[in-house]
Amino acid sequence: METARADIRQAVLTAFCTALHDTRLPPLTLLELAAQAVGSVYREVADAHSGDQPCPCGWRPRLAADLEALQAALALSAAPVPQPDLARMAVVGRA
């Protein structure tokens, strides 16, 4: 899973940087376009897993729950990582 995450991240980052350079659009505009692309990919995959002859993998789209999961993943990944505050850390030993 980590390899897939890294590969997808690198592909998105490369596309983002290329678009940023080529279009000179603001970064947030390009990120919105990336979100729209993810949404359209979700829709295509969901459509392929619905209907009379769904994909045999067994996944069934659930729009509300799936969107909630995607939003949570975006929020978690976009949130800043708290940096440790040395002044508040407990002293464990002596150096």
C-alpha cells in the first residue's frame, strides 16, 4: 500500500508542478482541478462497479460513505503535522 501511495502522490505532484509551470494558474485553482479529477475517477470506478454486471472484485460504491472517507483522507493529509515542543516535553534522563 505504501508503494501505491508514493506512486500516486508522485504522479499527482508531477502533474501539479507541470500545470503550475505551464498555466501559471494559482496553486489552489490547480488543487481544485486535482480534486475534480479525483471525483471524476471515483465516478467512473463507481459506475464500473454498479449495475447489472458489476465488477467481480466485490466492491460496491456507497456515495455518502465513500465521499466521507475521501474528505477525511484529504483533511488528514492536508493538516499540518504538529512539531514537538521541547519546552513541554518530559525529561526522561540526562545527557
